[in-house]
Amino acid sequence: MPFFVGELIAYKIEPDLAERRFGVAAYQDESIVKQLEQLSRWHERSAVIQKALFRCEDVNEIEIEIHELYELLISGREKDRARDLFRNVRALGTAMGRMKRDKLYGDYYSSRESGGRTYWIIKRKLRVCVDDVAESASANAS
């Protein structure tokens, strides 16, 4: 064993193998990476909106004006995350429009114009009561 350890210590590693991946080229399928980035980014936005609107109320659909939605998001439980995701009302409106056109989220987000204002019709996607999940998690932790 001492001979083997001595050989390992004395071994000179070639510069192209000295990198972290030991000469193996990293490969990422671009289409999969794009889908994962888009899915996670829009999933997070949708989840924050859903949590803000449908805590434990027995409501399956809400119609709300974009400014009201923004105020609700930045003053609710998810306010820090909402501020990171939606810098202002315009960013929220852009995100809502993209989700409306998205094949994964389009069934849950639609809009209508009335009196120069945009009203969003948002359908419940999450069926879990957020408060019950938090209470259950804290009860399981103790």
C-alpha cells in the first residue's frame, strides 16, 4: 500500500485532465435546457399568483384588474418572491399575457377589456389549501 500511495502522490496529471471534469466534455441538450428554464420560470410565477389568490377560499375563479392583482401580490405572504418576479405592474401584465398564450398555463389565465382596463380571469390550478400544507408541515416537524 505505501508504494501505491507514493505512486499517486508522484503522478503528474496532464493539463487537459486537471480540470474539474477530468477531461470529459459537458453536454446539455439545448432544447431540454430551454424547456426546463421556461417551465421553472413560469411555474414559479403561476404558483405565486395562485397562492395569493386561492389560499383556502372555496373559489375556483377570480376576475381581477391588473393593478389590484399587483397590490395583492406585493402585500401578501409571498411579497418578497412577488417583488423579485414582478418588478412592477407592467412586468406582471407581460407575464400574465405570456401565461395566457402558453400551452401549459393558457387554460388558467384569460383576460377581457372593459372601460380601457384589463381584467384577468384566473382559474384555480392548485387544489391544495396552502394554509393546511403549512400547518401539516409544521406539525410533522415537531
